[in-house]
Amino acid sequence: MWSRLVLVLRTSAAWGGLGLLIVLFIFEGLFRSSPPNIVPFLLMLGTFFAAMTAFSHIHRVRLIDQPVNSTTLANRHRRQIELPLDANAAFALIEASIRELPGAERVDSAADSLQVRAKINRIAPFQDEFWRKWPVTQWLTGGDNQIYATVSPGVDACSVMMICEPTRAGWTDWFLLDSGVNLENALALGRAISRRVAELRKNEKAAAQQTVTEKELTVAKLNLLHAQVEPHFLYNTLASAQILTRSDPASADHMLGNLITYLRHSLPKTEDTPSTIGVELERTRAYLDIMKIRMGSRLQVQIEVPDYLKPVLFPSMMLQTLVENAIKHGLEPQTGGGTIWILARAHENNVALTVADDGRGFSVEGAGTGIGLRNVRERLRLAYGNTASFGIVANFPNGVAATINVPTTFIQGEHHA
């Protein structure tokens, strides 16, 4: 209440005092005569219109912002906003918010000093087209406005100081009122900033949720690809063991022992427990021992894997998949069988694991469905992106050589050169 009364009295007194000084200067200073009787009436009329202007200003401020006090009634407004962003992101957000304000004509920004200045064309809320043509009327209604914003960097956040004010000098605030236009600009800018911050948070939350979803889909897809490899091998092994129990119980017992070893290495692991070349080699040895019982002297195996490479992280089941494909499509179709080579070599920051055979090679008769090799490529893409590769070429003089390249990453720092 007191702030409104003070504004009315201040504006009326300012205009009344200015009018009185003009009258005294003109009539007593220049003409050395007393003012005519109409002058007091004109002074009272001007004071009345000044008071009405103040009341109009108060009414509009109440419409814009319910709390009417000395801060909201002022022509110039300062806002301090804390943003949970780095300085560059906050500067871009402030600049974009100012550019979208109604009437923004000129926006000057300096990214290095984190400052933004803007001129805002004033849209007078109570001025019709007739009075808009008069320059004096335009000056009396306040003129254009401006916005000045500065971003102060912090550690985890930053502070933004904004000033919304008329372009005219500060002393004119005693005589001229802006009808709450700069208050409206300050509130609009605050809303724009809040909306943009909320949109950023929403996008970050959506991106995080998408990342979680993609990770879950990747894990599910890897599990599905993994599951596609094992069943037929297990069925064939159990069927072979069943047959051997009748004809060769000792071999059946040896086959079941290797199957137990194989299954022990194939038990599902937690997502954070990756496999290694050493673990995969043990699993593959058990698989090859089973196949040697089934194929006899038709299968020969040579393994050259340095001990220091065994702790290197390696996708589970991939080595066994390559060996299985080499036997099934390369050696088994041949009457005399053949040899499987498993080689591991380190090169710069990568490890190359090769499975080669001297079987039938890329022949029509030896070709399969290709599901196993497609699974290898897809799992490498999901697990490593572009940092891993898979290649398969003809072996000399016969057979096929398949190589998987993965980054050299040792489990738990076990690096034994």
C-alpha cells in the first residue's frame, strides 16, 4: 500500500514541481510579471494526469504480477538466476531466450565475455495509432527498452544476472512510467529460461533412458546369439555318448568328462564378468577332446597361444564357434579329416586369434547356413563397435583361416609379457 502511495505522490510531485518551475521561469524570470489565473488550473490538471498515469501503471503491474511492491512497480528490474549448467551452455540458452522475446530487434552477444545485450522494441499497452505518431507522446510513454545479461561461471553451475530497463536515463523514472513493460520482459525471460532448462533435463532423461534400453537390448541380443550356438553341439555329444556306452564305455566316460569340463566353462556369467582367451581356450580344448573321440585319428589339433595373452579379454563362445565351423564344414566332409590350428598373436594394441584348417575350403559341398559366422560378426559389432574386426580367407594350400581382432585389454591388470 505504501509503495503505491509513494509512487503516486512522487510522480505527481515531480510533474507538479517541474511545471511550477517552468511557470516561474517564464513569467517571473522573463516577463517580470505574475502568472495568469489559469496557470494554477493547468498545474493542477497536469498533476492530475500524472497521478492517473501512476494509477494506470499500478493497475497494469497488478495484472502482470500480483505482489505489488516497490520492486515490481519500478521501471528497471534485475534478476539473479542460478543455472545447473556450464557457462557455455548457459550462455547459449540465455542468448536463445532473449532472441525469442517479442520485439527483440538487435541482439549483440560476446561469447568470450559471456555477455548479451539486446534492444527491445516497446509495444505500448495503452497507446492507439493516433497518439503513436507524435514523438512527444512516444517519449512520454517510455520509449524502447533493453536487456543486459551476464553469465558468471561456477564449479558445477553458473549464475546469470539480467537487467531489463528503458533505454532512457535513470532520472526520467521520476516522471515517466513504463506501464510494467520491463517487468513483463523480466518475467517472460525467466519463463523462457525455465522452459529451456526443463527441456534440457527432459532430453537428458530421455537419452539416459534410451541408453539403458539400448544396453538391455544389446545384452538380450548377445544372449540370444550365444544361445543359438550351443544346443546342436550338446545334442550331438549326448547322442554320441549314448552310443559309446554300449560299444566303448571308457570312451563314453572320457567324452562325458570333457562335456562336464565344457559345460563348467559355459555356465552363464554376470554381465560384469567377461571371458578371456585362456578361459575360451580351455572350453575349446574340452570341445576338441570330445570331437577327437568322435572323429578319432581324422582330427589333429595344434595350439600356439602364448601364456601372456591368455588374460586378454575375449568374447565368450567365439573361439569355439570358429573351431566348430572348421570341423563341421572343413574336416568332417573329408574322408581323411585334417588339422585344426589355433594361433594367437599380439600386434600393437590388438590381439589376433586365428583358427585355420586344411579342409575342403570354400566349396559348395562344404558351405553351411553361415549362422555361426553371422553371429560372430554381430556380437563383435555390439561388443566393440569399430574397434574389433573379423576376417575369413582361404588357407594355403587347402582349407580356411578365420581371424578375430580385438583390442588388447587384460583382465584385472594381468599382463605377463
